[in-house]
Amino acid sequence: MSGKKIWAGRFSAQTDPLMEQFGNSLDIDRHLFDADIAVNKEWAQALAEIGVYNQNEADQVALTLDQIQSDFHQGRIHVPEMVEDIHSANEKWLTERLGRLGEKIHTGRSRN
């Protein structure tokens, strides 16, 4: 995941700081962290059932999500400033650790 916002698309100008503040939900999202980890683990299994992951890959994703969860709760990782919500942070951490395999967790999902 680059430093560019996931919704930036065709925008060429920087986002107004007031809009950044309005759109940032991290203060609330932190309470959803564990639920988002659980959802991602289930989603990885669903992706395995349709062949996006094989079972070994889905298991590797689940194990890595468990490690991310532990690292977050123990203060070993912190949400980067460029990330606007906890879901994006989890995807970022998963991709950093698993590369292309981590990117696949976004398959079939939409931000709309």
C-alpha cells in the first residue's frame, strides 16, 4: 500500500486538512480492531473456498492476522498516520508481512 489514500483515484490535489479530520475514523475504529481481524480471518477462509487462496495460504493469512493482533495489543505496531481506518491498517500490515498473498484479502471487497 503506497502513501496515497485508497480512495484518491483521480484526485491530483492534496486533501484539505479539514476533510482529512472529518474523514478520519481511527478514534472509533480502534474499538473495532479485534472484530476486523476476525472478519478478515473468515474472509480468507471464504476466499479459500472459492479458490482465491488454497487452504495453506488461508491458514497462513489467519496465522499472520493472529500475529498482527498480538503485536497491536502489545504495542509493537501502531497505526500509521497515512491510514484513515483500522481496516486499511490491517490490510497494510498483512500486505507488508505477506506481500501479494496479503493483498488478496481485498478480493471481492468494495469501499463503496
